[in-house]
Amino acid sequence: MKKKIAKNKEDNNWEEKVVQVRRVTKVVKGGKKLSFRAILIIGNENGKIGVGVGKANDVIGAVKKGVTDAKKHIIQVPITKYYSIPHPISGTAGAAKVILRPSATGSGVIAGGSTRIVLELAGIKNILAKQLGSNNTLNNARAVLNALNNLRTFQDTASHRNIQLDHLYS
């Protein structure tokens, strides 16, 4: 389920994708209380991405809460001119571990599950990814966000080391 949503007046090209809707129950004094949990990913396919979770008594309410939560957790991803990432990196969330590697132009997004959705909505077109440790949808999506958040460009590295960008190559 892909749908366009507007964040601000200048950013009206956000896409949302519902990754998972689960029926969850809570045992209370009178029996079982039913509710729904929705995992959502929003992105503008230009380097901004967010993952959110919403719980409500109906699916529509859970999706709305998930969109609000995803907007609160948006990160900026550095993307190369070949629509890939600058360097290999791994990320973790809970027991889930994800390894991301830049790939050759034209190879596409080689990933599975929620990892593929996060990378596509971020605007990355050439990447290789591997999920390890867990097949939990939410933790895998958060692990990808963790990895993408830790990416550094050459400019970031040069400024962190207090050297010129051309000295970084020599």
C-alpha cells in the first residue's frame, strides 16, 4: 500500500508504505483486548527516510499514528551520484543486524523484506544488503536506519580530522 503524503508545503513528495499490520491482544481482567499495530516507512526518495510504529483499536488509526511517529524519526542519508552509499557499513537494532554494501551501477536493490522497502524509499538504487540474526520486520527496518544514519561522506571525514579534502586522498 503506497500512498503520497505531504509533510510541509515545500515537501509534498513524501511516500508512505505500510510494511506490516498485526492484530495484537492484551489480556485484561475482563478478557482479551484487541488492537492493531502498524509499521510504516516514509521517504522522499531523495535521501530522507523514517520508520514509525502506531497502535490503535482500528487499522486506520494505527496507520495515522505510525505516519506521525515516522515523521518524528526522519534521518538524512548521504547518497552518491551513482545512487548508492559512500562505503560499506553494518547496523544493529535488537537482535537484528544488517550489512549494507555499495553496488555497481545498474545492479539494483539486492535486499529482502523491510530492508528493501527502506532502501527504495530512501532513493538508493544500487546496493547489496544482508539481514542477519533476526527476521523481525521492525528491528530489521530500524537496523537499516541505524546503518544509514552512521554513514559518513568524504567531506564529513575531512572536517572531523581537521584536514583539507584533497589531503584525504593522498
